[in-house]
Amino acid sequence: MMKQFMQAATGLNHPGITQWKENGGAIVGYSCSYLPAELIHAAGILPIRLRGIETTGMDMGDAYFGPYICSYPKCILQQAAQGGYQMLDGAVITPGCDSMRRLFECWRKAGEDHQGVVPGFFYYFDVPHKTVDHRMKWFVDEIDSIQKAIETHFEVEITVESLHRSIATYNQGRKLMRDLERFRTQLPAPISGTEAFAISIAGTTLPREEFNATLSNFLETLENRSDKNPENPKRLMVIGSISDDLDLIKLIESNEKALVVADNLCFGVRHDAEEIPVTDNPLEALAQSYLGASTCPRMFGQYKERLAILEKKVESYSVDGVILQNIRFCDLHGSENGLFERDLEKQGIPCLKLEREYGPLADTGRLKMRLDAFMERIS
Amino acid sequence: MTLTAGCDVGSLTTKAVIMDDKAVKSSALIKSKSNPEASARQAMAEAMEKAGVTESELSNVIGTGYGREKIPFVTDVKSEISCHARGAKWLLPSIKTIIDIGGQDCKIIRIDDQGEVVRFVTNDKCASGTGRFLEVMAKALYMDISELGDLNRKSNSPVTLTSTCTVWAQADIVKFIHSGIPVEDIGAGINLAMAKRVSTLVNSVQPEKEVCMTGGVAKNRGVTSLMEKLLGFRLKPIRRADPQLVGAIGAALFGRNR
């Protein structure tokens, strides 16, 4: 089971994807956790998060984006250009931040210059930056528009019933993730941060039913698992920029005293807090749930709420230290990490700020030195 | 009497220090080789020969620096941040902030009254603000790195480097040389660029006094005096040992507590 999660977390074309394609299924990639994946799922299409792993160079990424920008969207474009996203029938780009918004423009331009780079369905899904009423109405309209676009392009119908079924399936996955998280709050935690992160990344790329079934079985084995983690580890939480770098968590846990027990990452468990109610108006319910909880610094004016989420996690997971990582040129997390560090340190919670490049961990030596020094500080 | 050793395998130089219960007995400083183990062995052999001791007489050898994981004969490893903190606190008990400029990075470390690290920052993935920056610049000026520090006193009009990027700055240096600008003005400009870059980083941790500098660049009087000017306070000089050995001294001190 863990092998299945690890394969999905570390490879774009893992067996779950190839099998889906062999069965004639369509796949749509999406760039941001603010897109209700239930909508794509309800159309019978496999929604997967767009990722930049397994890039082997940066020629296309650099050519269209330039050097002074976040390496995450660059790696996605690079991957698209080097053929890693041939399995996609569609891609949906969201202005999670300005760099991700540019991914839409750069990818579209690359598609004009090179054949086969842009998938058949290529859609810009706008997301407001505030949760006030008229913005919520706008967001419902956006969801309605993408629903119609999917229906037209893929010649399918997304019914209220199918949306209810998808919401229920995703809710089941959310519940299982919360069950997994409860294990991580235990002292000692029976699961490593690397394994837990692999599971949550796998949730963004495996067919949801398969993910739910595998996770459900895995949780049963976890009940009886003898503790494999180091004795009296220092319990860490990782937060900050978008990250599906399993190697980063591995690098942290390569220090024998470190155990990552919590995260607040958009590839992690940031969005699994609440279940979405099954109501007569599923689009409204999706909008309220996805936009309502201000978990990402892309949302304006809700820093205090986000700090409170971290404070609560520090307490419930018995966190000894917080690692605030951000990808270079990430304005949102770069600045918010500075505020978090100030406010958490004031409360006596040790923090380590790490700025890094997304992609294969070329920075390993430098990062490891900082991580080791941080572990020595909190030990 | 307990003898301990600290071995700091850095990106540019490798340092070894042998200590007894009271003081530094001997030290060695060599250029790092491509193999960290070979660097560590040579530096340790030199230090042991100077102290007249053998490996079996050492109760603990603590490794630090970028190559620390690759030294097979150490008892334990510690990060260079903890080692610089420990070493500086031992050399200067009143110290609260340490600026360590190494070969490939620059660290600002704040410690508490007990010498425990409370906060640290390091520079980004870039060679500017590091010993490597000065080394490349010295080479572009066809001089030894040790000669750079004195150029401030001789310069009346230091040049301004338009970029803190080592590669671009080097291109600037070549342009200045070809324009006939006196070498002391170019050298002073290099020291100023370095001091500015590091001072920005120092201010980001709100330094508490006393503040000292460790690492090879601490021996460059040109950079340290400019930093004092930019920061607005004096840097406490380390007189009891070579500032470049502070990390290795800290490592040896960790060996005492094991």
C-alpha cells in the first residue's frame, strides 16, 4: 500500500494514471487547491494536480518565464514541453498567485510555438481574493462556467446527483485523511512525515476511489503498527510555499532526531479540515467550502486566521519546531513566513525559515546544514 | 588531562584544532581537497604532529563543516552554526551575535547568555557575501586574498560594483582594470560591496552586542572596518585565536562535554 502511495507521489506517470488511460478515461490537470476537483470527478474525468517533478532541464521554463520567478510553474511548463503531460486531455490554471497566473499565458504561448504542448481543453479558472458575499457569488459563477465548459468540451453532463456522489467520495477521502492525522498527533506517532506526505500527495493524483480504498486499508495496518520512529524525536511542522517535494521531507527526517508530524501545505492536509455538505445547491456548497476557509496567503486580510490555524496545530500535534519553507521569489509565502516567524517565536515556538529552489534538491548540503543547526537548537 | 579535537572541513579550507582542558594546544589550516576525508586526515595529522600527540590519545574528535558527514574517524558531528557559537562564546564570553563568513556561505548567529543558539540566518544560494567572492575578486586583480584588506587605507575613491553577483562583479572588475582605475580603488570597492551585503544580512537578525566576526574574512581589515561603519558599532576582535579556527575550536569544545 505504501508502495502505491510512494509511486504516485514520486512519478507523474504512475500505474494509477496509465491504467486510467488504458481504460479510455480522460484526465484533467489543475494547478491549485482552490479548484473544486469534485466538479471534474463528477464528469467522469480524473482530476490530477499539476506538478513539476521529474524535470530534466529548464530550457523551456526559462525561455517563457525568464529567470526571476518561482521555479514551480516553470517546472510544470518544462514538464509539459518535454512530453511529461501527454496523458492530459485538459489543464485548468488558477491565479493561485501571480506566477501561477502567468503559467496560463506562458503555456499558451509555448503551445503557439510548439505543437502538442497544450492539451485540448485549456481553461483559465478565476478565483477571487476575498470571501465577502459578492466575491462568493462571483466564485459560484466561475464554477458554473467551468462546469459548462467541461460539459461542452468533453460532451458529458454533470448532474446534481453526480456532484453529490463526487462530494461524498471526496468527503470520505477527507475523513480518512483526518483519521490519518489523528495518528500523527499521537506520542509517539506511528508514521513518518515522509510516508504521511506521500499519502497526501498521492491523494492529488490517484483516482479518488482507489485512493480512499487504499488509505482505508492502510489505516487498519497503522492501528497495529509497532513504532518505527526514533525514540523521543523532535516533532516538526512544515509550512509555506507549494511543495510536492517528498525529498524535502526525507531530507528533514534524515536527521535522526527529526520527525515531521504536521504540515500546512496545499499538497498536504491544509484543505482536509472540513467536510462539504451535500445540499440542493452543490455549486454553492463547493464555493463556500473551497473559498470560505482562508488557508492560503493568496487570500487578502486574513493573516490572523491563518496564524490561529498554525497555533492550533502546534498545540494539537505537540510540535517542537516549525519549518517555514518558501520557493525563491514566492512573494506570498516569503513575506507571510517572516510574519509567522515573528509571531510564533514570540510565543516561544522555534522557527526555521528556509528559502529554496523547487525541483531536484540541488541545495541539499546547504539546507542540511541549516536543518541540523535547527535540530541542535531545539534539542 | 583530556585531549579533544575539532575538525572543520569547509568548502575552501579545512581546519583542525587539538585542545586540552584549558587551551588550544595546536592547530592546522590547509586548503580543502576534492575529497573531504583526505582534507580532514591531512589537517588532523598536521595538528597532532604539532601537539605531539597520537590519535589514540584523543578522547573525542568532533567533525563540522560541509564535509562533516564524510569524515570516518570522528566521534560525533555538529553543524558549523553550533560550533561557531560555542567557539566564539569560549573565546569572547560577552558575545551575543556572531558573523561567520565562510568560503561558500555567510551566517549570522544570535546566542543567549548560556551560549545556546537562539536564531540564525544564512545567505541565499549565491556566492556574494562569502569568502569565495573575495577569492574570485582577488584573482581578477592578480593579487593574494590577504592583500585585499589593506587597499581601503590607500584608496581615495572606491569603485561601485553595479552587481553583487560574483560573475557580473568579476566582469566589472575586468572593465575597471582596462579603464586604468587604480587597483586600490577597485580593491576598496570589492571590500565595500562585501561589507554592504553582509551588513544587510546582519541587520535582518537585529544583532545584539557584543558582536564578533569569525571565519577567514574576519582577517580582512578592509571589510571589517567598513562593516563597523555601516552597522554603526564596533566588532569585538578575537585575539586569543585565529578567527578562521573558531568553528574547529567549537567542535573540540563539544568533544569535552561528551
